[in-house]
Amino acid sequence: MDERPVSPPGADQEDFAFLLVQLGLLVARQFGERLAPFGLEPRHAGMLTRLAAHEGLSQQALGELIGLNPTRMVFLVDELEQRGLVERRRNAADRRSYALYLTAQGRDTLRQIQAAGSRHQDQIGASLTQAERSQLANLLRRLAAEQGITEDNLPGIPPRPPRANGQPRTGRPAHGPGPAG
């Protein structure tokens, strides 16, 4: 009978998935703690960041871009609008829909979130050189892309699988409850 101890998950250098899960949960929790003084959660920060990059899109188009179903998108925008960070304006191209914009307060809050995120990233990557940080970021982007995750997806929102023909989906995503809703 073999008396050797069983290695814990992640002990093998090739077993990186378990380590990614552990690290991802820790980093997400710490980021959430950094956002708490603003009264925001990571999903709010993600939405403000995506909106800043795509201001003026319709609520529906932005929801599709970030992978959020219409109902959850409405709730998230409602929360941010109630906080004075986002405003809905009638969409000039389609009067039946709304285009989304950051308010002045939203822009200021986003700058504060970005500063907190930068400090968070510096703390997490303190043991890495700049070259190692770049290499890690590139490797993580490649892994994410292979899983259908883009930088536009909100954290916690599972990516929609591509269509059978390889074309991206343009319809409404169907996601159940989760951390971004």
C-alpha cells in the first residue's frame, strides 16, 4: 500500500486552474472591499467602466455587449441612475429606446474607482516586475479569449457560447441569477 501523502490541489505546477480560482476569489473580495466606501460593488464598477467606453449606446445594445440579459440590465441601470451616476436619454436614432450616459458625478466616481483599482493591482502585482505583469496579462487575456470572455463582459457574467457557425450571438442572453444582477 502506498503511504505517500496526497498532494493538495494546486500543488502540481501544471495544476493552475485551482490556483486561478483561489486567486480570483481573493482578488474579487479585496476589490469589493475597496469599493465598499463608495457604496458600490464590482458589478457597478464594471458597468461604469464599460459605459464610459461605449457612451451613447442604447441600453439594449450595451446589455448585449456586456452579456447581461435585459431584465438584469434594467435593474443595474436603475441602481446606478438612483445613485446619480448614470442617466438615460431618449435615443435620437430610435425614440423607443434609451441611450446611456455617465453623469458628472458618474465620471468623478469612475475616476475614484480607477484609482482604487490601480492601487489594488499594484498591491496584487507587487512581487512581479513590469515585464512579468505584462506577460501575465497577455496570458490571462489569451485564456479568457479561449473561454469566450472579452474585456467588455461584466465580472461574474458567464459568456454566451458562440453559435454553431462560429458567429457571435446578437440576440438576448439568457442568464439566471448571479453576482452581477
